[in-house]
Amino acid sequence: PMWKDTFHAHRVAPFGFSIAIRPGAAMYTTDSPDCIKEWLEAEDVVKVCHNGKFETTVLAGQGIKLNNLHDTKVMANVLRRTSTNLKQLTWEQFSIRQTKFEEVDWEDLDAVVQYGSADSDLCLRLYWALKKQLEDESLWGLYDSLERPVVPVLSALERNGVQLDASRLTALEVDLLAEKKEAGKRLHELYPYDINWASQQQKS
């Protein structure tokens, strides 16, 4: 599933999954996600993922619609964390060093079970920690009403693409170029020296 050194959700073929029901209680199975499809699609059951757009896309390829999803990656982004990487966040939050993907022996089922289960367990723990921080900083409403609903939309955009009306864009380009020219004239009146206003260095 790797493409340009990153995972490509459209190319993923799941060979198992892990879940955590509560902190410290996680499991891994080689079953298909179909066995929990009803639970994944239930609107009244909260699900937590890290990078939910990826999970949404993978499950959509399996014919499963992931509903009522919370995303710890998005939560960390709203909190302006310098890194939204799960391993980095769990280290910063809990001082726990997780095994990295490239460190796992994927031929060793026990190692895969440990890796997947730890990811789910720590993701769930991270959710509760970040939720409290968002609430403490009065950011929960922003996350819950604006950022969280965008995740499935972005997944759908990636799967389906977008359609653009080129004629509308051409007309807009004409208008914007005219505005740019007029703005350039006004700038020259205010600052009559030769300067490239598109250059950040010259503007500084």
C-alpha cells in the first residue's frame, strides 16, 4: 500500500484490525472488518481513530461507512501540537515509547498483535486526554462542530475526485488579474520605488 513513501488508502487490503473498548483493554484479530460492520456504521456508537480519513477510506473500499467518528489527529491539530504523529503524541502525553511501523516483524503474528493492540489502546487513552484539553481551552466546540465533520467529506473527495467548471475559473482569472493590476497601481502611488511585491524578501 506504500506510494511515494506514504500509505495510500486506496491500495490497502486489510488483513486484520485492532480495537480497544476501554483503556488497557485492546485486542487484535485477523477477521475482516465485516464482522463489526453494524457497530462501525452505528450512529449511536462513538468510534475513535487516529487519522480517521485514512480509516474511512479503507473501510469505504470494504463497503463499510464509518459513522460517529472522532479523530485524535484532528484533535491534536486543533490544539496546535507541533506533531500530530500518534507515536510522538503518546510519548509527549504519557511518556510511552510505541513500537514504530518499520520496527515490526510482520511475519511474527505476536508482534503484529502487540503493535496493533497498543495502537488502539493508546489512541483511546489519547482521545480522553485531548478531549479534556480541548474543553479546558474552550476548543471542543470548534473541533466537534467544524473540524470533525470535515473528515468524511475529505475522504469522499479523495475517493471520488472533484469536478470544476473551467469556464467559471477563466472568468474569475480575468477579474483577479484586473484587480491585481489595479492594486499594483495603488501600491506604486503609496511606495513609488521599484519593488517586486510578489517577493517576500523585497517586501520585508
